[in-house]
Amino acid sequence: MIEYAFYIGGVVCAIALIIFSFRGKRPFRTMMITALLGLLTLAIVCISGIFTGVTLPINIWTVSCSALGGIPGVITLLILKMIFV
């Protein structure tokens, strides 16, 4: 049951990000920059995991969360990993 709450929360956050992206003058550019920065941050976290010991798995959920959420999405993934692991 709690899984559905996470799914609903994720959908609401994705819709909110899309709405805020379209409020600016260049929505496509804003979404692309956010996605690229999120994926770059995910890659940096995974590469620096060799030295720090903090890594995130690369799968469809982490990639989509970092692409939709950008840098705050990756930070959220790191916080959730610390809480549940």
C-alpha cells in the first residue's frame, strides 16, 4: 500500500516540474538542462563512490529520477539510500 503512495508522489512531483518548466520562456531548454545536470550529477556520484563509498545503482528508477528531478532528485536518492539502507 505504501508503494502506491511513493508512485503517486513521484507522479505529482513530475507534473509539478513540467508545469514549472513551461512557465518560463524556453521550456524545452530548461527541461533539457535540468535532465543533463541530473544525469551528470548521478554519474559524478557513481564515479566518486570509489573514493567515498557512497554509490547509487544505475537502473531505470535512478536514471528517471535524476533526469526528471535534476540535482535535487539525485540528492533525494542519496537521502533515501541513507534512510533505508
